[in-house]
Amino acid sequence: MTELERMLSGELYQAGDEALSAARDRAKRLTWRYNQMDPVDWAGRTALLRELLGSLGENSWIEPSFRCDYGIHITVGRDVFVNYDCVFLDVAPISIGDRVLIGPQVGLYTAGHPIAPEVRDTGLEYGLPITLQDGVWLGGHVTVCPGVTIGKNSVIAAGSVVTRDIPPDVIAAGAPCRVLRPISEADRARWEREKQAYDRWNVTKEEA
């Protein structure tokens, strides 16, 4: 196995490997360019994101500044919005589904280090994948740790530290993050009423 293959399989690997270092340098150059670009050059920014990332779905956007380790291990679905100053450490795959909202200064950290200091001191490290399923919303300053999957439509409150899997359709918060309650029919009814009120206002505005 190569160091890259070990890294992507969750085995211990040496990050100083020449090929891995070159891949990180590529990502550093591309993210530097991305963060220096005209902030409203939508076409240029999208093209650069497609070069940096493993995949980028239609109508998805990442605000600058943005940083990652490799980029190519990040897949992003459709209609995703990533707010300012996010850091995605993608030594293992980061999979982001459709219609995901990610608040400012969120960290998705797949990278881990051995707990035993004697092993950690050798420079060996490992990574475990992170998955955000469709419709997830992460509030600002959320940290997602290695190996975590957050289930479809779940909401993670601002400032949470997610150390274990979160099921679908729940609201979760805290450090460590824990499920508070399911997303209920009352939640859906309340926000549907708010949407209907907005739709009525929008029609009135257009008729004015």
C-alpha cells in the first residue's frame, strides 16, 4: 500500500510522504487563489472549486476564506451553502449531501493522531470519514470530529462539538453534542405558516 492508500483506508500513515506533501501543496495554491479572487466572480470561483474539490453539485457555493488539506477528497452535493472561514481537513473522505447548510467557522476534521505519545511523536496519523447527509444544517462554530455521520435533515446548534453519529431528523447541541429532541410536526407546521405568510407578502409586493 502507498501512504495515500493507507490514509484513505483509515490506517496509520506518514503525512510527510512526498506524494502527499505535493497534493497538499496543490490544495494550498488553489485555496490561496480562491481566497484572493474577486468575491463576486461567480463563474471563476465555481470553476476553481470544481478544480479543487472531488465534486461540486449544481448551485453549490463556498464563501471565502476556505481551507482544506487536499480538496479532492471532498464531495459536495446540489444546493449546498458553506459560509465564511470554514476549514475542512480531508485526509479521509468528506461527503456532503444535497441542500446542506454550513455556518461560518465550521470545522470538519477527519484527521486524528494516536493517543499514545510515543506513537504520536513519530509523526504517524490517521483519518476517518465524515458524512453530512441531505438537508443537514450546521450552525456557526460547529466542530465535527473524525468518523462522524450526521443524519438527514438534522440540525446541529452553534458551537457544538460532534464526537459521535447523530441520527436523522433531530435537533442536537452541546459539547459533546447530544440529541435534544426530534424535529416535530409542530416544527414543520410552524415554518410552513411562516412560508405561507412570506408567499402572500411576496405576491402583494409584486402587485404593488
